[in-house]
Amino acid sequence: MKEAEKSLDPQLWHACAGGMVQMPPVNSKVFYFPQGHAEHAQTNVDLGAHLRVPSFILCRVAQVKFLADPETDEVFARIRLVPLRNSELDCDDG
């Protein structure tokens, strides 16, 4: 594992990120918004050109890594998502 990829202690990460930041727990269901992700990409991404990308995708959180940029100490998280079928949406999940 690269030095920059070492995870931080979650409590330290949250202390640096601030009290308003909430991360989804592993195995929770979330919606992923491809257009929002593309808007933050460092290159121009055209989702409408040739692909039929839905506006949102139901996913399960498979992993959350708490990280920090080694040069700036800015904290960020890498979240691994697993797409689910829309039929797996259960209103009782919260």
C-alpha cells in the first residue's frame, strides 16, 4: 500500500473534517448521482453523448476509507459502492 493510501483513525478524521460531516456506515444503502460526480471531475465528462446513464443509482456501501492528502493534510474519504437493483430498495432501511 502506498504511503498516501494509509487510512486514518476514523475519530481523528472526523475531528479534522468537522461535526457537520457524516459518513454512511458500511452495508448501508445510498444513492449515487453520476452527474454530480462528473461535475467534480478534473476533465470534461459528457454523460449524455453515447451512454444511457440513469440520474441516480441505488448502491450499498462496501467500504469507507478515511484518508488525508499528505501535502495539504486535507481530509477526504474513499467510498466503495456496489450497485443494487432498484427492486432491492426497502423503505424500512431508513
